[in-house]
Amino acid sequence: MAKVSVSNLSKTYGKGTQAVKPCSFHIADGEFVVLVGPSGCGKSTLLRMIAGLEDITSGELRIGDRVVNDLDPAERDIAMVFQNYALYPHMTVAKNIAYGLKNRGTPAPVIEQKVREAADILNLTEYLDRKPGQLSGGQRQRVAMGRAIVRDPALFLFDEPLSNLDAKLRNQMRIEIRKLQRRLGVTSIYVTHDQVEAMTMADRIFVLNDGRIEQVGTPAEIYHKPASTFVASFMGAPPMNLLPGNYNGNGSVLLDDQTAIKIGQAANHKGAVQVGVRPEDVVLASPRDGVPFQIDVVEELGANRLLHGNLAGHPFTVSVGKEADAAPGISGLRFDPCAIHLFHPEEGHRL
Amino acid sequence: MAVADSIISVSQTHEPARAKRRGVKLSTIADHAILIAGALFMLVPVYLALTTASHDAVHIQREGLSFGFSDDLVKNFDAALFAKGGFTGAITGTTMLLNSFILGVGFAVGKIVLSMIAAYAIVYFRLRFATFAFWAIFTTILLPLEVRIVPSYEVIQGIGLTNTYTGLIVPLLASATGTFFFRQFFLSVPDELVEAARIDGAGPVKFFIDILVPLSRTMIAAIFIIMFVYGWNQYLWPTLITTEEGLFTLVRGIRQIIQAMAEGSQIPEYGRMMALAIIAMLPPVAIVILFQSWFVKGLVESEK
């Protein structure tokens, strides 16, 4: 168990492409941090630098009290779970789990006991003599977890560990991993491109975009106060609606068709803005009662419905509960002034 | 060969089972006719060798190859294996068999070890000229032993390795084919496996021995088959490098029997020679059959 401190860490590849721009952050002891972002945003590179699988171009990385920049992965006291599990196909489950301990010269009886403990935690006891090829995806995933926990590392690293599983198993493993991490209290860094995983598992989320950390915060902060249009549209499904508008400082924004929408907080920026509204932060009303909203398609999701349509000349999505009555046609929308987000029109940061 | 043929014929009969009732039957017959013809083409010479090996030398000299069995089969095989032959009378069939085994196994194992290590270096280490090195090795395919046989002989003779097993085996070991196959295989091993092993504290040697070698089992078996048979059938190089009869291999020993006898103005011992030819055929066949079951096992266990 350890805290992780990163200062000005960056990664530049041979041809001058900067995969990770200099970034600094601290991760507290026992914290579960999720790095999330689209593919190519540098999240995996950042994780691999922490693991020691990728050289650090500049900056300093500390795990616990040690600077580990130049240490070998094996000496960093970490364990990593890979996307494709990376189990040794010719070894039994028991040997897979034990391999790291064996290489460190742990005495055989201790290894055996630890493997049994790990297998017990992960419900793998009856599979210890099988080979990975004979296991299902979820079981292989658990073996990979077993290989990580058996060594009692200071830091767990997860590289999209659930993306090869089917949706149902993914939900289940998500909870299992989170429970396990709570129970063991090991600091963890988890990389994913799935915003649902990020929201549900993280103590803190780091949203990455284009090699840069765009926002750091708890899932609630990220969701309710996105720092930029990128975060706003990346986190949340369906994403936040973004409409061009105009703000003149008097407590409401004007949309393209001159409809005025009240906002809760004044912003110190006048002129063109981007107006962000979460699909669930609006209430359906009669056309006379609210802003006219043209519904084109109704998507039935069971628990709720998604209404895709057009507001002030721009695509707009609304999420309503299953009890709401909605059909294609003209409807009205009422906005909650406190749930209107304003962003800078070009740079996209929050106003 | 026979094994391969039977596998093909099995899959042929299964495939077009119910497509077209009458057309299929005719084409099945045609298929089988071709396969049977092929099998006969392969097997009849072997059979002929066996039957001929059961006659005495005089009969063979007079009548040529014969299809029927006679009484001298055991005698000829016994002579082939245990009778002392050659100019010095120092060599029997069993010693030649042993020599061939040493050549075949040494050749195959040496090639596998060498090419695996070469491929490991090329694939897993950031060498400056790795690609160049690989292509340099690869182009040696264009330079088989026959092309460089005179300089090879010069070198081996110069360092005094003629008439040794080392001289027999080592010059043949460097193998572009083996290196190429192992390189392709190593490239298909997922990178995560290396990374997982690094995190698990396995250094380069440990990774090679604990993970890469066991993963390559089927590959090793395949190359072993090819190389063993190749080594077993070597003729030119052993002829050059071994002059002592105690080091003769079977393949060149067969020829030696005829030559020795003919020069001694006797009737060559054809029966004994045929028996020896059959004995020379058996180990490669055995190796193929033995490793083939390994092969299938490796393919069925889905490992990656």
C-alpha cells in the first residue's frame, strides 16, 4: 500500500509525438483512481510508464517514498492486470498465480499457502489444476486478478481489464474488483475507455484527452461540473447536449432562435457561449408551456425513454422516465436554471 | 506418406456426403482411384524392397527384383544389422544405425537450439541491426551446403574435425529456415505475455526457458521432424567428412556395401542391401508418426 506522486511526467516518442504531456498528480494511499478517455488519449501510456513497461521521457514518478523512474517493473512493487489477461497458457492456474512469487525466491510452502488464499478469495480453488485454455473469460480474468493480489503489491494497475468480457459479466466483475480493492485496501490505477466503468468504480476520475489530463474529480464532480465540453460530452450516456448560444450577462442565455433560457449562476464572460444541458435535466411540458422541441425519434429503453429531436435548429436529446408520455411531434421543454452549463465557445472550458 | 494419404482420403469421403446423390458417387470413386494410385506409387517400391530382401544374392542377380517372398528374409536382415562389413570389416548395420541416429538427432536438436536462440535475439531485443541481421541470416537459404561445400570442407579439415561427430554435425547447424519459423512464431506471441513476465520478475533467460520454450513445443516438434529426416538423409556431407568406417551413416553405408562387394569382384549382396534400405527407412517414419500425435495434441489444446 502506497501513495503515488507524479510530477511533470511526460512521454515523447522517437518521432516527436507527445503521447503524454507533462502532468502532475497525487494518488492517496488506498485510493481507486480511474484514468478514462478515448483511444489514443495517452491513458494506457501513462499507466505503462507507471508500470515501468514504457520509459519515462521526463518528470519524476514516486511509488511510496521511492523514486522509481529507473527501476525495473519487477522492482516497483506493482501488479498489473492486462486486457487480454496475459496468462501463461502452458501453466496451470496455480502455477500462473505462483510464478511471480517463485521468481522472487519465496519458499514453496509459503507460495502454496498464498496461492490457496488468493484462490479462495476469487473462488478459483476448484480450477487450480486447470490450464487457462479450459477456463471461461470471467475465470481467466479472475486468475489474472489472482496473479496480482498474491504478491501483496503496493499498487494495482489495471489496463482495460474488462473490455474482453460480455456486458453481463462486465457488470459483475466491476463490482467484484471494486469489492476486492476495498477489502485489500491497495492503491489502484484503472484504465478504461468506458465511462460507465469510470463512474461506477472510481474514487476519483482522471479524464484524459489528447495526452493531457482534462479534469480530475470524484464521479459526481465530473458529472455535475464538467470542466470542459470534452468532459461534458465524454462522460454520461447519452452525452450532454451542447448548443450554441449568446450570453449578455443578464441571467439568461439566448439560443439561435432567440429563445431565452434562464441560468442559475452568472458567468463572467459575455458574447457567444456553448450551452450544455444533460438530457435528464429537462422536463417535458406542453408546447405552449415551454421551449418548443421537435421530437423525431423515441428510443424505448425500458426504465426510461430517449427522445431525439431538434431544439432551436440543433440536434437535442432528452431522457424522460418511463411514465412520461412521449410521441414524435412538437412538444415543449422546461429547463432547470441550475442545470445549465456554459462553456467557452472555442476553447471549450467551463465558464 | 501412407499416413498422410489416409488422412486425406478420410476427409475426402466425409465432405461431399449428400450434395448430389449420383454425381457424388462417381467423383468419390475417381477420388479414391487417384488416392489409391498415389498410395501404390509410394508403397510398391517399399514392398518390392522387402520381398527382394528375402531372396539370396544370386537369385537377385539373375532375376532382378521379385514380387514374391523367399526364405532368406531373416538371414538378410540379420546380415544387414550384425554382419561386419566394409574394407576393414569394422562396421555393422547397428553401428551405422547408431551413427545415423547421432547425426539425425544432433542435427535436429542443434538446429532447433541455435535457431531458437537466434530468433529470440532478433525478436525480443532492441538490437541495432536486428532486421538486417535477420535478412542476412535469411539470405543464407540461397547458400545451401552444396554451394559452400568446398570451403566448408577446407575449414573443417583445417581444424582437424574430419572423422568426428562434431565435424559431421556442426557445419550443418546454422539454419535460416529454423530461425525464420521461430521468428514468425515469436512475433505471434502477445506482447502482454512478455510484460506480465517482466512484472512477475522473470528476466530474459527465465522468460525464454519458462515461457517461450514451453509455448513453442508444437513448433519445436514440427521442426524436429523436418530436421531429423533431413539430417538422417544427409549423404554428400557425411561422404566427404567421414573416411573412417566406424563413423559411416546408414545412407552412405548402403552404397558402400555394393561398392565394396563389386570391387571385390563378387556378386553384390543385394538382399542385404535391400534389408538395410528398409531399416534406413523406418526411423524417419517412426519419428513422423510419434511426433504427429504431439502435433495434433498441440493443435487441439487451444492455448492462445
